[in-house]
Amino acid sequence: MFDNFPLWPQRASTIAGNVDALFIFLLIVTGLMTVLVFSAVIYFAARYRHRRGVPAEQIEGSTPLELTWTFIPLAIFMVIFAWGAIVYFKERTPPRDATEVYVVAKQWMWKLEHAEGQREINELHVPVGQDVKLIMTSQDVIHSFYVPAFRIKQDVLPGRYTIEWFHATKAGTYHLFCAEYCGTQHSGMIGSIVVMEPAQYEAWMSGSPSGPLSAAGEKIFAELGCATCHRMDTQGRGPNLLGVFGKPVQLEDGRTIVADENYVRESILDPGAKVVQGFKPVMPTFQGLVSEEQLNALVAYVKSLSKPVGQPSVKTASGQEMAPKAPAKGSQVE
Ligand code: CUA
């Protein structure tokens, strides 16, 4: 009906309908309130207008009336709060087993790298009907990854990872915008999300010869000499990284944290920040020595050391084949 007069962008993700429903509810509530308030203003202005010879009547307040206009709005606001929280948590919580794509923003472009190794600039190809998790960081200033058709938007910050996810429901090409002013060519920092049918996507994927990102990470891990300390046994000067990702880690200062992307990243750039219990802060920082892309590859590699059974076995930095059952305990999320 609204084909030539679109009031909303296309809905192309599972969350889009949820966001729109809440938005429409807010529109209706605020619209009704506006009509109510202005009708009352006009009615009272006429009804209680100044009349010659009629003295003003003093009204001393009414408890039932005040309770009514306190509790009805409170109830409406609580509905908005609860509904908003539900949609928010759904949108903020990436499902397990989502396909992962690493995003590096810079002035003024988007660099995307699939866990399978495909690299893209300002374009992201994804299959329809699959959960996709974006692990995003920036090389310079704050950007924002915004796809109106999916109703998702998330700031992309330098120095840390932020996460967003979507599940595309319709094949097509959708706008990608940078939604945070980031310099002269901010408005040109645009791209597209190409949602493809699974078969098409398979064909597109097989067109690229590059190996998985984790393999690139493994190579960097070996080149930087990480493997000399992070050995695959208990004799290393650094913790064994097998099965660590997604698991709680006991720290030297008594805290327990979960090993997520940001933890791995921080441990590479600022190794003294969170030292694992039983180890000394002897690791040097790699700040300035690894690029954002190399960091992503290293994170993907550490993650691959915790893949559940069924995933292809991974090789250690020394070239030794590890049995897939060893890291099986460290299935990604608990
Ligand atoms: Cu990047 Cu605006």
C-alpha cells in the first residue's frame, strides 16, 4: 500500500518488526496524549473563561484526581519500560553459533572480514536466514554501524570491541551508514549489506581463495613468538590458551572474568591489566606492533582453540595436530 510513500524503511531482519511495533505504540500513545491535552486546554479555556460579575471559584485540590493522573501515566511508562527492555535485550544479545564477521572502521571506510577469511570493503555479503554477529572496532575515531532495514545501530569505538548482530529475513541489498559524525567525509562513509539466498552465498564464499581468519591468526601467533610462552601444556610462562575462550578466568587479583573478545584484545595490548592466577606479569605489550586486522586474526585464533566437537581440529603453533576432543570442554558459551 505504501510502496510509493514509504513511512518506514524496509523490514529485513527478525528484530525489525519488534522495533517498529514499539515505535508505533509510542506514536499512538503520544498522539493520544497530545489530542487529550490540547482538547482539555481549549475546553477549560472556554468553560472557565472570565465572566463579568461572576467571581472566580477556588478549587482546593482532589486526592482521587491526583492519584488518577499519577498512576495511569506511571502504568503507561512501566509498559514502555518493560517492552523497551525486552526488545533491547533481544537486540543486544547475539545468539550462540552466529556467523562471525570482524569489522574495522576507519576514516572513511568499512573493512569487513569474515571468520572464513573473505575480506570486503564497504560491502558485506551474508546469507538470508542466518544469525550474523559483528565484532567491531575502529582504527581512529568513533563511528557507528547503522543498517536501517535491520533496525540496528551500534557505536564503533577505537581501543575496544563492540558487538551487534542481526538475522536477515529477506534477500536484497540494504544501506549501511556511518551514524556518528567522524570527520569531513562522514557522509560518504556508506556501504551496502548484500543478503543472498544460501546457495548463492555458498557460491560467493567459494569464490575467495583465502583461508579462515583463525589460520591467519595462528601464523601471526607463531611469528610473534607467542607460542614460546603460551604453550599447549602446563609448562609455559603464560597460560595455556586451549579451551579458554568463553570460559571464566580466575585472575591474580581475585576477580573472575569471562574470556571474551575484549579480554583477549586487552591481554595482547595491555597484558598487565588482567593477569591470570598463578602467572607473573611478564608479557610485553604488543601495542603498536599489531594492526587491528592482525588483532582480529589473533582473537579468531584464540577463539578457534575453544571450538566444540564437530569443528575441524586446529593445529598448534608448533604444527602439532591437536585432538578436537581436547578443547571440547571449552565449548564457546556456557
Ligand atoms: Cu564514520 Cu561517520
